[in-house]
Amino acid sequence: MAIFGYARVSTLDQKLDAQNDALKKYGCDKIFVEKASGKNLERPQLTKLLEGLREKDIVVIYKLDRLGRSLKDLIEIVNLLASKNVDFISISDGIDTSTAIGKLMFHLVGAFAEFERNLISERTIAGLASARARGRIGGKPKGMSVESQKKAIRAKALYDEKQLLVEEICKVLEIKSKTTFYKYLKFETARLEELKKIT
């Protein structure tokens, strides 16, 4: 069994001292250091860490946002660790998946984030229905289906989170092109502005 640390800063100007100190204090045998934005798809040190893991190893980070580009990305990585029978610890967040409570805490974080996204989607759809009832359609482009409207809502929400690149959002939502994505973004932005006028 080995304990591996992972530290990341977004820019070359940022310091790794706090993360390194915390990981060393925890007792990491080796620390993988990454200097790359969380939005950067290329994270060679993380890839190297994940590929070299063995059963019963432990991965330690200073804080959750150091590991994943987004909540979805973070959950995927932790699920990958679980499939390898590797435990995961986030020092600042008090998460330790080697314990039942730690596993529960991590999945609650994911569940609440998903719940929040669903609430945003429901509110915006309800607002659109209210606008239509008042004779306002919120700038709905001709030919925009209900399914496309829902996708536009989700696309705008993910874009505003600033956690994913446009290419990643398109992939997650199965949007065929950037042109279509920006069409959705324009539609949702116009619809929200229209709702502000009504409310």
C-alpha cells in the first residue's frame, strides 16, 4: 500500500506550498504536482498517478477543486479510484472514502449539486411557461423544440459555472456543434432577459 498526493495550481504564479505542506504532513509517499488549469484536458501528472495505482493505495488531495475540472469530472475520477479499490481523501473537505461516513459525505456533495442543477432547470422552465401564459414567449426562436429549450437551459447553466470548456459542454449535452451551442446560449440569454422584464 502506498499513499500518493496530488497537488495542482492553475497558473505558474500560484504557489504549491500550502498543498505540499499538508500532503507531506499527511504522510504521502510521493506527491504528483500539476501546473495546469482545471479546464485543461491535458493533465499528465494526474494521468500518471491514476495509471500507476494499485489495489489498497490511497490518493490524497488538499481540496476537492484541486482534482476535478467539474463535479462530474470529480465524481468520475473518484469512481475510477473505487473501481481500483483505491481510497480517496480530501484533507480540507474532511472526506475519506475508506470510511462509510466519508463515502456518504462525498456522494451527498454530488447529490446536492445535481439537485441544485435540476432546481435551476425546473425554475427556468416554469418561468417560460408563466411567460407564455401571459402572452410572452421569451424570444423563442421558430422551430426550437421543447427538448432543445431544455438543452439550452442546461447549456447556459454549465457555461455560467465556468468549469467546462465549450467543447466539453457540447460533449456532455450531446450538442453536435459549437454553432448549435451558441444558438442555445443566445436563446437562453434572451429568454432570461425577457423573464426579468415580466417579473
